[in-house]
Amino acid sequence: MSATTAKVRKIFTSAIGTDNPVFAQILGICSTLAVTNVFKNTLVMTLGVVFTTTLSNFTVSLLRKHIPARVRMMAETLIIATYVIIVDLFLKAYLPDISKQLGPYVGLIITNCIIMGRAEAFALSNGPGLSLVDGLASGIGYSYVLLIIAFFRELMGSGTIWGFKIFEALNIPWTNWSIMVMAPGAFFMLAVFIWIVKGVILKEQEAS
């Protein structure tokens, strides 16, 4: 295995595992609370974040030698905002119902600290190829956590996944937990997820 391949693998596995932006760095919590009550909306939102994180990292890295240090954060914000506008326009054109349901949260991708954090911490000091991988991995690491939380929140809060009534189809009596579609439900699920990953899975890996 070449040194470059090993570095790419380390960047990718770190971002989706031990250095995950959500359960390791505790970033991107606002969207965890805001959009994870419906699985479909969460999937669309996370795809938008992956798109933005990947391409903004790549673009910042391409331009890093031409961006004056004193205005770098403004330049990064402008780059991120450009990709977020593309996502927003795409949703309004092709997925108008989901766009309405997500409302202002699509625009708030601009303020997602994961995206700005990766641009500052990685893209400004690494080449475009590695920065693209880092952005993609960080986006995926963020996304799968939110999707897991959204799956259980919608299932327990509404008894559905993607509009399909799971418990009714399985003929299982179920009373919806209304708290799961509210902000406290997101806090609870995020706390349980972090406890399982950091307190059980990662601890077992360290012990072995």
C-alpha cells in the first residue's frame, strides 16, 4: 500500500469513526435537533451537507494560496454559501414539498460548524485531492449518525418510516411516543447514540 493510499484511508476512516464530527467532536448538533424527526427529510438534508462539505473543502483547497489570510473566513463562507444556494435551488425545483418542510434549515447549512471547521482545519493546509476526501468523509460521518437517529425517532414517534406504517404492517400494537418527534427526543437519541459508540464500542476497541 502506497503512502498516499494509506493517508487517504486514514483520513476517511478517522472522519467516519474515531474522529466523527457528531459523536466525537460534538459538532452539527443544531441540525440533529431540527430535521431528524422525519427520515426522508433527514436523508435529503444530509445529502445536501455531503455535497456542500465535499465541494467547499475542494474549492477552498484549490484557492488556498490565493485567499488573503485576513479575509479567509469571509471567502470560505462565500464558497460554502454558493454550494448551499445550489442545493436550495435544486430542492425548490425538483423536491418542492421537502423544500417547504425543511424551510430555513437548508440555508442554515452555511452556518454548520462542521463545514467551516473542515475548511479551516484541513482544506487550508492540504491539497485538493485529500481535501475532497476529507470533506466527503466528514459529510458521510455526519450523515449516518443523523440517519440512525432519524430512523428511530420517526419509528418510535410516528410508527412510520418513509410514510410506511411499520407496526401496522407487522400487526404489532404500538402507541406513538410523541416526545420522540420533539426536540427532547433528539437530545435523548443523540445521548444514547454517543453513549453506545464512545462508552461501549470504542472502549471495547481500545481494550482489544
